[in-house]
Amino acid sequence: MTFDAVIFDLDGTLVQRTQDTAALYDRAFDRVGVEPFAAPPELWAVLDGPPDPADEVGYLGAGFARLAAQHGRRVDAIALAEAFVAGVDNAQVAFRAEAADALDAAREATATAVLTNGPEARQAEKVGAVGLAERVDAVVYAGDMPRRKPHAAPFEATLSTLGVPADRALYVGDSLAYDVAGAHNAGLAAAYLDDGDGPDPYSPEYVLDSLADLPAVLE
């Protein structure tokens, strides 16, 4: 099948963070004056789903609170979260391997857009850091909408901007629960960038081992 539009997720699909998040973690404890009582991967493991675009501090604070409880510690979880967020530089991102080539292939074949669940205040720095706005026809920030992925509304808004019907569009993303589910809920085909877990229990039309597989889908 040929498509009239290819829409990409941003984080984990097109770009990845280059900032040292382990150093951010250690610095947050240092700023609050508390000795770290766990390793950074333990924090990532207790975070509940993707970041809340409206309350990043609360989202991280809940993770720090869970981590403290697991280690029998009492800490100011919100202060730790505020210190962590204060150190984040959203401009420190780079294209994932093959992402630039995949974008170029999509641009040659179809209209293109980026649909991200984050708010513009945070995500625009990432978009600007890799010059993404100049490489696609539209960038849509679902984090500023009443409903985010996997709801249909952000996909419908993106399709409206491009002037393309849902059954002529492909969404490319690395999340089954947000990207594949959302695309299917809105009537788009989905290309899942596999993280190694496989597509079950969802059924994306395409499973990509890397973005290097995308041009073949568009031929």
C-alpha cells in the first residue's frame, strides 16, 4: 500500500536524549543534600508510564516517593524531583540511528509530520535541536491538547493539518500502548519500531527492527 502521509512519534522514535541522566540523578540528590540510596535504573523502573506533560515534577516526585519507600527512607520527594527537572536540558538530543535517512525517504514519498505527546514548551527545544521543523510539514504537540495519545484527537488534528484522510496515513512510533493503539483508534496504519519485546498483544501493520526498514514500507 502507498501512503499520502507518514507521521512520526518524537521521543524514542526520531530522537534520543544525549544528556547523562545518571549524572542528573546524582546531582538532584546532591542539591537536596541527601545521599543517593538507589541506582538510577531503580527510579526509571518505578515511574508510572510516560511523563505527565502538565506536571513533570509530580510525575517524578511520585517515582522518588516509591523508591524511598522501597528503601525504607523518608525524603522530600518533590524537592528531589524539582532538583532533577532543574538540571534537564531538553536541547541535548540527537537523531536516532537511521532517523534522518528515514525522514528523507518519507519526505520524498509523502507528506510528513511529527506528533508528540509532550507539550510545546518542552518538546520544541528537542525539535529545534535537530532542525526537525524544517524537515517535516507539521509538528503537533498533543501535550497541549485536552486528550493525548492513545486518544484519537491528536491524530485527527495532525491529519487535518496535512489534509490527508486517516486510511491514507501511516504512524511510526516505539510505543504499543500509545503509538500503535492511538493510530489504530484513529484509523491509521501503524509501524511499530520494536524495542525487542515484540508487538503482542497489539497488531501493527508493520514491525520495524530499525528505521532503516521504513523506506521499504514506503516503496
